Amino acid sequence: MALGKDYATQECSIARALEIIGERWTLLVVRDALYGVRRYNDFLVHLGIPRAVLAARLQTLTAEGILEKRRYQDSPPRDEYVPTDRGIALWPALRALGRWGREHCSETQLRVFRHATCGTDKELGSYGECPDCGTVVPAEDVEMLPGPGLDPDPADPVSRALLKPKRMLQPLQTEPV
């Protein structure tokens, strides 16, 4: 029997959320968007996701108001995908899931997240709080740096661009191919 696409019999907000973001690849697309990936091809090469799956995930995420599709070129028409407030609100959940994965599934720290505004050199806490000033840091004030476990010479241009320290939500600048 095929797995259904909804959890109609569940009286649970987690089940409702999973109807939108619970499919394989969806949270990775959202993660990349929060990291600054905006363009279809950049999602494609960074995630290694099949084209049809990426197109479906982007369509769902825009229909649900998690990403906004914006035209950046008219001829030929090209769009980028920008996180909305609803999408940015997923940052604490992604942060917690990433930290859980590091602590329970691997010992390698791939990325370091710091509070850019106060300039701390310490990693954000489990709930996204700054260890120096105590603020729960909003995504736009998070600086992302490569961790010691990240491949220093990745093959794709998105991974290479993510080796440089950058603020979350700022558009990622990849090298021309």
C-alpha cells in the first residue's frame, strides 16, 4: 500500500507541518534557500536532486508561501526563489535538526553558526541563542562559517561559495562556470 500524502486522521500540528515540509528533499531545499541559494540550477547542482523533484518541491514551497518566486531576468525568463517570513520561521527547526544530527549521527561539525551582530566567536547554543549576549539570534543576524569537517575542495560552485563566511539569507554569489 502506498504511503498517503496527508495525515488527515492525526490531530497534531507536527502532522500538518509534515504535509508541507515532510517530503524527502524539501527541508534541504529550504536549508539551501536560507543559506542564500536562489537559483534553480544552484539548487540542482548543490543538492544533486532530480530536476522533476526539484521543480515539484519549488512549486509546493512557493504555493505554501515558504519561498517567493521572483523574476531576475526577462530574456530568457529566469526566476529566483527567496525565503518568505514563513520560510525564515523554519530556521529554528532546521538549526535544531542540524545540531541533533551532528550530536547523534556524526561527530563532524560541517558548519559553524555565530551571532554576527555582537561579534562573538562562539557557536550559537542549542536553541539558537548567543552564548555571549543571550539573544535568540534571528536568521538574518546569523553568520555561517565552514566547520572543520567540511570538504575544503568541493566539486560544485555552490559548495565552494559556502566555504566563505557569510550571513544567512544573503544571496549566494557563485563563481561563473
